[in-house]
Amino acid sequence: MLIPAGVLLGLGIGLLAGYPGSGVLIGLGLGFIGSAVLARQGPGPAGEEGTNGPSPRPRGFLAIIGAFLVIVGIGIIWAPREFWPYLVAIFLILLGVWFLYRAFIHR
């Protein structure tokens, strides 16, 4: 529920600030980051909730997507046009590093 909450909060704040599109992107990004940080643990035995089992969702990937969306939302408001090629390149590099990291962990 953090992602829709982030979108709605971002939209509301963005409407007040005069940047609804950027507000949605920033709120969505913060929702992804919040989901990555506060991901619930796996279900426990016999109905126990919140055990220390591994989370089925990859947290790092959600955080990368969230950070990218926050940067894009802020960049729409403040960044010059020359900034966008660097932003996309940095995101693709981080995504490639993440895939390599995941590949070596599963070896």
C-alpha cells in the first residue's frame, strides 16, 4: 500500500506546488523506496506473521526504480536538458550492475 499512498500524496503535494506530474513521479518513487525498505518478511509457520524468513520480493531492484523515479520527478522541475542523457546512462549502468550482482549471488 506504500506505492498507491506515495502516488496520492505526491499528486496532492504536486497540485499544491503546481507540478502534479512531477509530484506523482516523486511520490511513486518514494513508494517504491518505502516498499524496498519496509518489505514484509515471508509468512511464518502456522499463521505467524512477520517472521525472519527471506522476503520474496527483490528489495534492491525496487529501490533502484524508486530512486530513478524520484530523480526524474525532480529533474523535470529543475534539471536542464543536458542532464537527461547522463541520467539515463547512470540508470542503465546501475541496472547492469544490479543484474551482475544478482547473477553472482545465485551462483
